[in-house]
Amino acid sequence: MSEFNTNREHYRYFSRISTRWMDNDIYGHINNVHYYSFFDTVANEFLIREGGLDIQSADVVAYIVASSCQYLQPLSHPAELDAAFRVNRLGNSSVEYGIAIFSAQSQHAAAWGTYTHVFVERATDKPCPIPGSIRQALSGAMVVQAGDPELP
């Protein structure tokens, strides 16, 4: 675990998420499966709002091919959370995001992880180059850690 993954300052885009009663599990904290939903929400919100992705009719869509999450501290409903987003690596047809979940008042992540999208043609499910407007938005959200190569 590094500061690069856990400090708010290392992320470029934020989305506020209000927890729901059903997010808590029997132990009284947000169940781990909901963190992946939070990850999906902030990544797709970014693609739609910043990259102009039309999820209903675009010829190109993005498929999740890998994801990971490290849980650092429990969160519980009721809470306001910030889902944080950045781009770790940007390739021709794929992108790895860095995503973290912060309590709204915290500078340190309660959970962080990665999430990789491959862009494909909707009609064929074949990988294709990331569309220009989306690539431009992703480039603006890129945060590279020293010595970290971009995706091929």
C-alpha cells in the first residue's frame, strides 16, 4: 500500500455517493460487493460526463476485463462517500483506472483498487481504439507514478 493509492490528492475526479441502508451487512458495515458498484459508478460517470460516452447508442463500448480492491477500514451507513477516479495507464484500446473510496471528510482512502476497461466495437465485441473524445478526457485524468509504464 502506498500514499499514491490512498491519498485523496492523487485522484483527478470525484463523485459523491450517499450510502443506503441496504449497503450495510449483518456486521454493520458496507458489504464488500458494494465497493465494486461504487467503482463502476465513478468510472462510467466520468466516461459519460467528461468523455461524452453515449452508453445507449455508441458504436464503441467498454468492457471490464480486470478489477481489484484493497479494503483498509470499514464504512457504515449512513455516510456520504467520495468515489475518486484517475487513470493509471492508457493504451490503444485499454485503460487501467485507479479508484478509491473516501469518507467525505477523510484525506485517506477506506478502500482503493484498479479497474481495467477494454474498448470494443458494440457490433462485433472486438477491441478497437479508444474514441478520440474519451481518450482526451482519459489523458486529462492520468496520474503516472514514477517508473510506472503505460499499457501497450
